[in-house]
Amino acid sequence: MAVNTIGNKAVDSTLVTGNTTVTAAADDTILISDTSDSGNLKKALISTITDTIIANPGNNRVLTDTDTGGSINAEANLTFDGTTLVVANNIKIADGANIGSASDADAIAIAADGDVTLTQDLIVGGNLTINGTTTTVNSTTTTVDDPIFTVGGDSAPGSDDNKDRGIEFRWHNGSAAKVGFFGFDDSTGKFTFVPDATNSSEVFSGTKGDIDVNDISANAGTFGSNVGVTGNVTASGSFIIGSADMNEADLEKLDGITNGTAAANKALVLGASKEISTITTATITNLSTTTLTGGAITSSNFAGVTTLLIKNNAGSTLKTIRSPSS
């Protein structure tokens, strides 16, 4: 049997005295029993013992059991400085487990199928990118600070995908559920509104609906159906109907006219008795009696006329007739 001695004294209860607690330093030594040398006591540095017991030692590393007797590993990827826990790689939470706080134990709930539910408010300080097939927002009110919505992709398309761009909305007319569309029709290159639409792979079809607006301002436009206006129509160009083109000067000739009364630079409209008054000079070119009712001109045909010029096709005056008062 090995005898453990220090100097010439055996190690027993009379040698080890006192119970003062000390803090061991790396260069302190302790006595250990060396099983490879019949259990004889030997002194060893504290640092060599910790290096033997703890693998990969390092500052603030969390110790883990390696499932090997007497072996402890200091994890380089898992550190804790008393305030912050740092995990260099992945964190794995078991299905059906929760991540919470003192006030909400299941603020982040992980279901058995791996789906994650957040029961508290979520604030994202950076950019948010959602990769998936469908994004559903069930909130009552949605507010977006950005004044511009971009649809059709996060980058410019490289070719025409022949899909429409706009807003699809759901509504009910009291009898049946409907799907409506308001947006850009790719096939026509125009904006359109279809209240009862059919969506075929993002291409909408259906009868175009009515739009109720206060004012419309346009540089040019073509209406394929009737246009009803209850207020004024203001235009800076011409009104074109078929081959007729009427500008402002043409319309001025119709503005403010009185039936049966002649006025300078105004169109003439016969009165109820087919008369025209206030004409001071009338010119008749290439007049034949066959164009007159009864083959005669009566004073009622030219009420108010003071001078009557009769001209031929060449514009030469054949006859001038003046009233006695002129």
C-alpha cells in the first residue's frame, strides 16, 4: 500500500488543518493522487488540471457535457458574459415548444408541424422579404407610408408576360359574390374597370363597368359607348364627330343665337314662321323661280331686309333691290 507523505510526514487529518476558502489561480498547485503511480500524491498546477478536465477552454465559453466520463467541452460557438448569450450557429427549438418572456410565456409558439405563431406585436427594423406562394393579411386596417405601390415584380420584366396589372377585389351585389378588377389591361394597353370579372391566370375579362367621377381632364380620348355628362364640358381643342371638326371659332357662331334673328358672325336659324329678321343685306346667287314656292318672292320671305342682291354663279350682281326706307 502506497504511503502518501509530504516530506517525512504522512498525510493525515493532523496535517491538513483550517477551513479557509481560497480562490485558486492558474499558477497555484494542488495535491492529487496519481493512479498511474500507485496512487502517490503529487502536486499539479491548477491550469494543467482545468486543461485536462475542460476541452477547448476559452473566455466566457459555456461548458457542455460531451457524454464521455470526465470530459467537459467549452463551446466556442456558445458564449455568455453574464448579460448576452451569443450563439454562433443555429438555434433549434423542438416542435410544440414556445419562446417567451416573463410577461408572455408563449410569445413565439411553434406548433407540432413547425408553424410559428406570434402573439405579440412585431416590429421589423430592416427590410422584410417574404418568399412564398400566398401572403394573407387578415388585419382590419392596413396602413402603408409609401405613397407608391409597385406591382408586377421586384424588377423590370424582361419580356411581356401578357398578364394584367392592378387590383382584384371581392364584393357582393346582394344576390351573388363577385370578383371585380380595376387596373391595366395588357392586351389593350389601357386602364379598365370590370365589376364582374373572370380571372384566368391573371388575365381579366368581362363587361366594362361605369365610373362616377367629378371632373375628367384628358389630352385626347375615344369613347366606345355613350357619354353622359350632367355638368359642363370644357375643352381646349376641337370637337370631332366623324369628318366634322368644330373648333372654338365654329362653336362661337352657335353660341347665343336667337331663332329667327340674324346677328353678326352668328349662324342663322329660322323662326317658327320660317322668317329671319334684322338682315340688312341679302344676296341671292343663281336664283331660279323653280326654287321658290309658287315661283315668287314675297316680302314675308325677307322681313327686315333693306337691300337684296341677286347674283349669278360667277358672283356678279345682276340686280340690286333696296327698300324705300334705305
